Amino acid sequence: MEVVIRQNYNEMSKLAAQMVAELLNTKPNAVLGMATGSTPLGLYQELVRMYKQGQLDFSRVMTFNLDEYVGLPGNHPQSYAYFMQENFFRHVNVPAQNINVPSGTTSNYPAFCDWYEKRIAECGGIDLQILGIGSDGHIAFNEPTSSLSSRTRLKTLSKQTIDDNARFFERREDVPVYAITMGVGTILEARQLLLVASGKSKASAIAQAVEGPVTSMVTASALQLHRDATVIVDEDAASELTMREYYEFIYAAKPAAPRA
Ligand code: GLP
């Protein structure tokens, strides 16, 4: 796993966007795995800026989102489908038929989950999966104790995740209790993983994911099993890492390292 520490949220976002841009420049028809949450917003804004300046083209890109709340239709302001539309898709040229977000309103979840997995495979698999991290160490909605081999399925959200995400809803009771999410196994099959984290509230989760044991209690620790995983953190999110100097030494010595 490569750990890169940037001074602040903007620098973290710029470097992450640069990695996505590098992929699109070498593979214009790449399959991108998209994430929601407040952390990747800066990364999306940077991609939108590059697109508007003519540096990026998404016309052949295919996207798969990680997860969605169960019970929220795509036009609900707190749904992840709506979030993606507002914060990314409506600003760039990904063709509508190339956008895939799990359905939070299907009548048959097991069938939909099977279809989602098959669709990813049919498209050749995900080239680069963008990830955030929950304060309990989850990726997508793979809450503690999720199998590290899990596939797309329904998950019950943990109390901590409901508390964390309540800020986006009018009342805590409005936060859905269930979500449909790619599994850890699904995520690990992406050819490249890119996790972004910012702020003190993520410091403990990042330290556990990067330097702790691989455990289903911290599903982000499964990134340690991946051969091409990059974790980009800002100073605050890096504050509990013990091997910081080593990560900085490796990054500084890397000749072809992208620079934000
Ligand atoms: C939700 C999402 C995750 C995301 C996490 C952190 O739980 N399902 O994909 O990583 O929130 O969100 P934020 O970046 O807002 O802290």
C-alpha cells in the first residue's frame, strides 16, 4: 500500500484527481468506481475543473457507485444517486447510460445485487475504485464484521455510521437503517484502489486501516491485501500514523511520483 500525506484537504484532492486523470489519459474508456461522502467532493471538483478546461474527457468512461441508501429514490436529495448527479455527473460528459448507481428502491434486492456484480464484470471490471473511509473504518457501507470476501448486498448500518451521517438529514430518525453496498470482495477486485481521508475524525480509522491488523472490524484494512492501493491523507488524518517518516521517504524517492 502506498501512503501519501498532503498538507491539507485541497492538496489531497488535487493529487487524487491527478491519479484519476492519469488513468483516463492512458485509458479513455476506463471503468471508474465512484464514492460518495464529503471527502471526495474536492476530488470531483478538481475533475470537473479539468474537464471544463478541456484536459479530461469522460465520453467513453463507465462508472459504478459503491453504495446507496435503501428506501431513497434517485431524486431524493440525500440519496447517493442525487449526490453524484449534483456534484459530478451533471458537470461532466459521462453518458447517462454509462452511469451505474445501486438502486435503493428495487423490489428484489438479491436479484439487483447479482445484476450489479454481473454488470461490473461485463464491463471488464473496475479500473480504479475511489474510496472514502467511515470513522469506524468502513469502506462503502461494509460495516465492522463484514466479510472480507463479501459481494454486493444489503447491509444494516452501524449506530456510529447513522450518527455520522445524521448531519445530512433533518432528523436522526430519517437516516435509513439499511444500505445496498458493494462488498469488500467486490472492491478488492478493482485493479487500482484510491482511498482519500481528511480530518482528525478519520485519524484513528486510517491508522488502524494502514498499520493495524487486517480485520473485518476495520474493513478498510482489507486494502492491505490489494497489490495497488494508494491512501492519500491530509495532515490531520495522518496524525495517528506511526510510520509517517517512512511513507514520506518512499514518496520523495519515487522518481515518477505524481506531484500535486
Ligand atoms: C458513508 C459512505 C462511505 C464514505 C463515508 C465517509 O458511510 N458510504 O463511502 O466513505 O460515508 O463519508 P465522509 O467522507 O462524509 O466522512
